[in-house]
Amino acid sequence: MPLLAVYTELKKVEEIVGVYRDLASISLPTSAQVRSVDDQFLAVTTQWSQRDLEKSEKTNFTVNYILNAQDYSVLIKTPSQEVKNEIWKKESPSGKYHAVVTSWKNKKGEEKQFIEIWNSQGKIKNYDVCSQEKHGKVNNKDDTFGCLQWSNNEEKLLYTSERKLPKTKSFFGTTNGNDDKKEEKDIVLGKEHYTVEDWGEQLVKKSCSVICILDIKSGTIEVLDTPADLSCGQACWGPEDNTVVFTGWNNDPFRLGLKYCTQRQSAVYTYDLKTQKITSISDKTQSSRSPNISPDQSKLVYFDQPIGGAHKQCSRLKMYDFKTQTNQVILDIVHRPKDEVCNGIYEDVLMSRCWSHDSKQIILSTSYRSRTVLYCINVETKTVRQLNGGIKDGSSSIVDIYKDIIIISCTSPNTPQHLMVGKLLSNPGEEIKWHYLNQPEIDNNISFHLSSHQPTTDRKHSKYGYLDYETILVLPKTTDDKKPPLILFPHGGPHTTFDTLYMMYVAGFCKCGFAVLMVNYRGSLGFGQDSVESILGNIGDQDVKDCKAAADEIISKGLVDGQKVFMFGGSHGGFLTTHLIGQYPDFFQAGCCRNPVTNLTVMTGVTDIPDWVYVESGFDYNHSCLLNPSYSEEMWKRSPIRYVDQVKAPLLLMIGKDDLRVPPSQAKEYYRALKTRNIKTRLIEYEDNCHPIVKVDSEADAFVNIMLWYKEHS
Ligand SMILES: CSCC[C@H](NC(C)=O)C(=O)N[C@@H](C)C(=O)N[C@@H](CO)C(=O)O
């Protein structure tokens, strides 16, 4: 390479790395809790996360605020305090105590988990919860099953953990001298290689979760006697702490991946702590989750939806009355949005605090077309109203509510997530006045535009007719008349959505000079259940054409350079990337995808969610389904690999080596197919990454590689 070329290349790398460093240094809020100190003051504890590129890890820290209770102005803000080894922290109802679940490695390198109880003077109790050998590892906050709940009398803590498994050793092993007689009796021989099923991608080693109660005074642990065929989670205390309410997922006949999948068979149960009787309070023909009890303890709300079908869908909000022991629908599934207020609920779970103080209203946030919006739902009148958010055309989501003081997180593609505080007003006509907890840094070099797209006549759906869809165009500020090159970026799923959020990669692409078109093709969440269902049996066609048509429309408006179009997407977005470069070979300069689905015919045997392949290809699924030639033929027709002979655009493929959702074999097969056809391609493999490639160092490396790939092929 000539010297000048080497220099230019290095300069390019330096610039991209510089862009990424700046963006990675932004800290983002992860949670917050509000509490009233007295009539004059409010206390808000906030948790934040920031990438540390030097240490290749995320740094977590807290910041505490004291606010004036009248006008919400910030009176005191404490310096940031780094948090280490903390899995979970929960304040007691009176605010006197904190429970903290911590994880720590001892000198032998063994992981230990503790539940610590703190008051204002310091740590008052510390329990090595696993040493009692009543259960396995404690679930953490991000697990589907996780929970940590104080009893109302502050004497007990509810949490979930893995069920205790019998110890096993080889048929041929001798006992270790340290084993006492009792332990030896409990050891089963020759089962050490038996498979232990788990719940798949990002839930590895989560096999059967149980509910545990820690008595804070004595340190004794009670593991509730729940059936072995249920994985239990999302537990909370029932009225007067006499029952425990929880979600139970069926383990049988075998577990399918649960991450991004709310359609699995699950129900809401109560467990009577005196009689140990378990009762299902939800409709067992539906999939129910996320029970949440009202402050007056008279009722609870939860989500439900049909079992099976699309991996995420529109859900109902239901309510169970403890006195009458009856259920009612508060907000039903919205098939075809009719009004301007609500397109239905698409959330996995409710926030742990979501009730108004009078136990009459629920606050939740969910997708409404391409924005996350706030809803206030009156459970008595069953009326829904949208609450005003913090940014026009941006997104707002609830973080916490306590005695009607609400904390929200506000964002838009040019404004990183920041926290605001306001008061829920009794007059529904009045707008909430939001006050900043922290000031965001708005990037005025980035702008965004929402567009609605109508399918052309040839793309009308045979059952649902004309369903519209949306895109979010994120544009860099240009200093000359040159139009920016375009990155076409459809989301994965396919049943997820792009809301007008700040996304580090998108902001970074813009700062490197690219416009980004994020496509909420038909099938995305936030547009009604008909839209979700319209894509089943149509993948590889309807979604592909929606993306291409959206790009054409934006190019025709003259906002971007139509001669320089690049593809980008992960997972189902990678499926669309490989489809689009195959079906429209002259349209794209280059492409890049993370963990793409490329060949459906071989996916059923390797993914943790084989049902996805059947359902998205238009077939019904049950656990005994077997692939046959007619299914395979249809799956082949819908697979990107079918078009590989037509591909011209150089393609960068990235894989997380531990991905259980779309195993690396999918990208590898496509990579080999391109190589033998002399199409320029590169495969990058990230160790220790699963489906989302988000380990701090990998995410950073991937960004620079993507930008270099596009720049090289511009
Ligand atoms: C058999 S895998 C099908 C695609 C996959 N669907 C589900 C239900 O997991 C998918 O597209 N998943 C996305 C939600 C996804 O994981 N996308 C991300 C990763 O976080 C991405 O890289 O874009």
C-alpha cells in the first residue's frame, strides 16, 4: 500500500474511533426510585451505566437527588458513586431498610451470593443464601424470572432462584475425603452428563426457577413447594402477606427460548402460605404474566395474550379482584387501531411500581407507532389517555411512580435518555409539567423525521388489506450540498419495533456522515395486532418489499444519495439484509449484518426457538412438529440463501460465537456461498458474545469495522 493510502486509512480509523469514544462516554440512566422525605422534600435515587472502553466493561453508578417537593427543583445532587458486585437493590416500604443482592468471588474463585440488609447506620445483616443449600443461584433483575420484594411488614424478602439439583458424580468416582456421611447419601451416581434443559438464549442455566422467602431476623429460607413442571418468577406478596402471587411457565414437554418471546404457555398463580395451595387465577388457555398488586391490595393487574403465534404481540391488560375472585379485561387487544390514542399494549412486563396512589389508575409506557408513549389507564372506567411526554416526536417511558410522583426517561434519536419528574394530575385534561433531573446533551448535528408509508396495490395484504407502516430517518447535518449516503436499517424480530430513541450506533453512523433509515415494516409492534399477523407466512417478501419501497420513497424526496445505499441489520434484520442484497443486487453498495438468519430450512434443528421458523413461514407449530419436505420447500423459498447467486454487494458478517438464537452456522453457510461466488465478504467472530453483540469491546470493535467496510465500498 502506498504511504499516502496508509496514512489516509489510519486517519479514517482514528476519526471513527474518536466518534465512538465520544459516544461511549455518555452515561445513561438504567433505573430510579422516588420517595417523599416529608412535605418539603423528595428523594430520588438514580442508577446509571457507562461504557469503560479501557476496562472493557460497563461501569454502574448511582446519583442521589433531593428535590423541592413543591416545584421539583433539584436542591442537592450527590457525587456519582460507583456500584460494584451489586445484582439488585430494593428499598423497604417505609424507606428504613435496603435489601441488596450481591455477588462476590472468594479466594478459591467460587461465586458467592449474599442478601444484605442495610439501614441508615450500615449493614445490619448479611446472609450467604446459597450456603444453606436450599436452592441454586439467585435470579437477577434482568432475568425473566427475577424478583426481589419486601413483605409489607418488612420482616421477609421474596426472591427467586434456581431449583436445587441433586449432586452427582461418576459411577467410577471415589468419595472425596471431605464428604461427610450425610452428603454421600445425597449424591446420585452417574448423572453428571444428563442434560439439564434451560430457557435458551440469554437464559442459559436458567432451568427451573423457584420462589424463596428469607426471614430477615432469623436468616431462615423457605422454598415454596411449587410443582416441578413450572418455572416460577415475577413473584409479589398478596394481600396482608398471606399469599404469594407469581407467574409460572410450563416446562413440559420441553422448554423453548423465552427471550423476546411472550407467547409461551404461562399463567398467574397464587400460593397460600398457610395451606400451600396453588391456584391459577388467570385463564389457562391464555399466556399470562407480570402480576402487579394495587397499593390498597384489593386487586392486581397483569398482561395476557394467546398462547403461540408471533413471538411478541399485542397484549390485554387484565385485572383480578381478590374479594370477588373474578377477572375482567381492562384494555383489550387492539386489532386495527381506530383512534388516535392507543394502538394496544406491547410490553413484556409492567414496571414494578405502576399504580396511582388511589389504586384506580395504572401508568405504563408502550409503543404507539414509532414512539414509546405514556398511558394512564383508569381501571374503574376502563378509559385510556395518553400522557404528554418530554420531547416532541421523541419517546418517553415510565421509570417509577410513588404517591403520584412520576419519573420518566425521555429520549429521541438526537437526545440521549435523561430523567424527568412530574406529578400525575387528577384533572385528565391537564398536561403534566415535566422537570429535568438531569439536563441532556442534545446533538444539534443530528435531526430526525418520521414518515408514514402506504403499501402499493401490488403489496395489499390478502386478509388485512392496506396496513400502513413507518420509518424514522436520522440525518447528519451536512456542511455542503452533498447528500449523505444512506444506511437502510430494518429491525430484527420481526415483531419488535424502532421507537424514536437515542441509539448509540445510529448516532455514530450519523456522526460518520451517513443518514440512517430505520424501517418499521408491517409486522412491527405498535401498529395493532393485524399488522403483527400480516407478516406471518410472508417473511422474505412483504418485509423485504416494505424496506425497499421505503428507501425508494426517501430517496425520491431528495434527502439522501440514492447512488450510495448500504444495508445493515441484525438477526431478522440480518435476514432482511441478505434478502435485500440478493433481491435488489444493483441497489446496494455494500452490506453488513449481525447474526443473520440466512437459511430457514436448517434453522429448526439448531435455534432455541424452532417454533419461530414454522410460524413465520406460515405454519402452525406444536411441540411435536417435525420438518417435512413441503415445509422445507416453503422455508427454502423464503430464505435469503435462495438469492445468493444474484448478490453483488460486498458483505460483512458478524457473529456472536455463543448465539443460541441464530447459531453461527447460519452466517458461515452464507459466507462460504459468497466466497465460492467470488463476492467480497468478511466474517468476524466475537468470542463470549451471544445473540446481541454487546460486550463493551466487541460492540466497539464492530462499530469501527462496519464504518470501515462502508467507507471502503463507497
Ligand atoms: C430464530 S431467530 C429469529 C430472529 C430473532 N427473533 C427473535 C424472536 O429472537 C431476532 O430478530 N431477534 C431480534 C429481536 C434481535 O435479537 N435483534 C438484535 C439483537 O439484540 C439485533 O442484533 O438487531
